[in-house]
Amino acid sequence: MIRTLTFALISALLLSAAAPAIARGDRDQDHLREAAAQGQVIPLNRLIADVRSRAPYSEMTYLGGPQFDAGRMIYALKFMDGSQVVVVYVDARTGRIVGRKP
């Protein structure tokens, strides 16, 4: 009985801790949809195709799973360069590469 109550309590705490992150992700997606509908951002598939056509990214494998920062309007695109993951930061409004890690 105590084991069941402990498990239920831990589960409830974990779910409550995750709720703000889930809500934030929903807001980012809503913001992105709104910006796309108004023509303020370049469609994601076009951004990916543009980055993949540029050297050195044309020689890398695109890994998918883009992440979007609604506050900065920046996409993080992941590529595989040999055995190293490279994250390319792209401005969703202009398509300009604004950063890279590593």
C-alpha cells in the first residue's frame, strides 16, 4: 500500500513538473503557425532544403527533429558530420545561418 502511494505521489510530481515545458512548446508552435500564416517566416521545408544545398552542409546527413525558438524566431537544425553532430541555427524570417555548434 505504501509502495503504491509513493509511486502515485512521485508520478504526480513528475507530471506537474513537466506541464510548464509542454505548455511552452504548445505556445511556440502556436506562435510559429501564426507567423507562417502571416508570411513572417520561411516554411521549414524550404529552410532545410536551402541549408542542405550549401557547403559544407550538402556533404552532411540531415538528422531531422528541428527545434524552434519562438522568442528569437530561430530554428536549430541537426546534421551529422562523420561522427559529430552539428547544430545549425537559422533565422526563420530570413533563412540566414546565424550560428553553428560546434
